[in-house]
Amino acid sequence: MGPAGSAADFAGSLKSMGDNPHILIVGGGYVGMYTAYRLQRKLSRGEATVTVVEPQNNMTYQPFLPEAAAGSIEPRHVVVPLRRVLRGCKVITGMVLGVDHARRVARVAVTGCEPFDLAYDILVMAPGSVARTLPIPGLAEFGIGFKNLGEAIYLRNHVLSRLDFASSTRDPDRRRAALTFVFVGGGYAGIEAFAELEDMARYAVRYYDELSGKEMRWVLVEAAERILPEVSIGMAAYTVRRLLDRGMDIRLGTRMESMVDGHVVLSDGERFDADTVVWTAGVKANPLVGHTDLPKDSRDRLVCDAELRVRGVDGAWGAGDCAAVPDLTSDQPGATCGPSAQHAMRQARRLADNLVAVLRGGTPRPYRHAYAGSVATLGLHRGVAEVYGVKLRGFPAWVIHRTYHVSRMPTFNRKTRVVADWSLALFFRREVVSLGQIQQPRAGFEAAARSSLSRAPRT
């Protein structure tokens, strides 16, 4: 039977599994995976069927992306295979194209198959977020994102390749552009990636006799007048000072105007060439939310109540970056929970518990979580942390950062592998090898095949 038939058979098999409710979870990120994992632990056999639809076959622990990009952690160790963790759930590696909740049907596309309709009884919308971009000339063609593992690996290889190029070229202008690295966005993702990659590049330069660390230029562009809005002004100012001490260029209150062909134009009037522009300027709800018949707010997020149910809709739930969930701990009217891993993981637990309660005739409880604080790494042995009002800097903050995130990493297997990576790094030097071939793995073979074809005798 062909692929399309296989997809249809799978959809049909879910319908024929009996009268137990079918829970469809859209997305296998923080909310999707943690919700499914908790459901499979709490539900009795035959109480419900849980299906997770996610384009990737793994969940990425995004707080470790900067360390994976810098070579402190093996990239494979920051992802969790969904099928290994969710043994009691159905996992479809595919994409939900749209949801018609009035009919309780989701349209699913799997690579190599015809799209098919998947029926469900209860919907959990957790597709997460995508990069929030702006109509800046050159961004789509030249910018580099930093939202997933593929982008992190690409950025690492790209930075190291620029060092290789700069050490080989005799053109001073090309050399200067190759050694100029621009990051747009001063939130946690931007600051951590900015600091970790600079730390890695500065370490790598020692192996290039032709280069000096002073030749590199690292520029952070932030439209607001401060960085790290999640922490106090004092801690943000400390972070800026530490980055400036390392010779990094911080541009606050500055916007990126253009980056066509790598020619960077800033709102403060400066213009220069850069081979690397990384975009980390926030996130927005996954566009999939717009392809549903569920209520949305002005920012295209699902409108949810404090119990994580989609407001005014029976049988639909939502959480994470794609959902506007009331923040019951805030004094501001209409405040909603921010898009953070801290909220997503805790909302997933509450959502799963509420689902189990409703299935058993109980009453769901509201999600309430006071912000515990924030931690960030600024490179090897450096960090900032503000936890329950306690402010830490430098090495202690770096230790807190690693301790907190490894405790939140799913599965004992992945925790152990991450700790092993860190332990080995204490005794061995950092690896600074570029594996640029993985960006276009078939390029060499295709060239050889075309060459053979051109030399083949014609008949």
C-alpha cells in the first residue's frame, strides 16, 4: 500500500479504537511533549487515546541552544526523541495544516503522503511560536535565525567558516566583513547566543596565526533602551558592562534598517559590512493558530482562560507561546503570561492535570505561577541570575544557570549526557571544528555525478 493509504489507515485506526476519548495534541515542544508525558502517566489504560502531531520527531530544549552552538554541549543531547519518551502515545511526524474544531477535525500533512483528516474529541493546541520578524530589506536573504537546533549548528559552522575565510583572504575589506558579527535582539536568546558565540570565537582565534581577537567586531543591536527585560535594571546594566569589558559593541535604542547583501545600516546612521547577521528579536504565535476556527486576540494568540481552556469553546485547550493565558499573579489588568520555557513547562503540567480531572468528572484548577526569576549564561564560567530576589553574578550565576536547566531537561538519559559533556569539558579543550559539509551534504557527490555525465559518450 502507498504512503497516502498508510496515512489514511492510521487516521482510521484511531477512529476504531473504541469509545474512549481521543486527545489530539498539536505540537511536540515544551507544552505538547510535557502534556502528553504527564497524561500517559496519569491516565489509566483505555481511559483515553493521546496523539501528538509534530513536524520534528524530537523536542528541543531551547535554553541549551547557545551552549550547543558554542560547542559546550553535543547538539544531539539537547533534543529528546518523542517516540522514546511518549511510549504510551501515538506520535505523527507531520504538520497540522488547519483545525476545524466545529467538526472536531484536524488536517494533517505527512511528507510523502496526501494530507488527511484526523478526527478527535479533545484538542490541545500547543504549536509554540516562530521568529518575530520585521520588513527589513535583506533580512529574508541574509539573516540567520536562532530558534532551533539546525539554526544553532548552522550558526556555529558559519562563524568558524568566517574565521577560516578571514585567515586566508588578502582583501582587507572582505577580511573586516568576515570578522564582523551582528546580533539583533537583546532578550535572553540574543544575549546568550551573542556571549557564547563570541566566547567560542575568541577561543578559536588562538589557532589562527594570521588572526587576532582584537580584529573581531561583535555588535548587539537592540531597539529598546535596555537588554534583558525579565531582570532588574541593575542586573541588565551589569550585563552590559561585562560585555563592554570584553570589547563587544552594544547599541541600545538602535534599530536595524537594512542588511542587503551584508551591508548593515543602523538607525543611528552607522553603516558597515558584515558576513554574519543573527536575528533574535523575539517570537510570535505560530501562524497555525490563524488556520483554526478558535478565538484569537489582537496578537493572533489563542484566547484562553485561567484553567487553560480556549475561552467559550468546549473541548479545546491551549498553553505556551501560542496562547494568551491570564497571569493571575500580576497587578496589571488583562496581563497574560509571557512566552517563556518557565511558563510553558508549568502550564503543561496544569493542563494535563486539568484534562484528567475533566475526564473523570472533576473540576479544573486555574494556572497560577509567580515568576521565580531568570538565569542567563554569558559564556564559559560567566553568567547572571536573579532568583526569588537574590541576585548573583559571574561564576555562581553560571553554576545556577547550569544547575537549573539540567534539572528541567527531560529524561534522566539526557540529563546524564549533558552533565557528561560538561564534565569532559573540564579536562579537554573546547572543540572548534567547523562541519560545514552538513549544510550541503550532497554538493560534492552531485558535482562528481554531473562531471561523469558530461564525459559520458553520446549515442
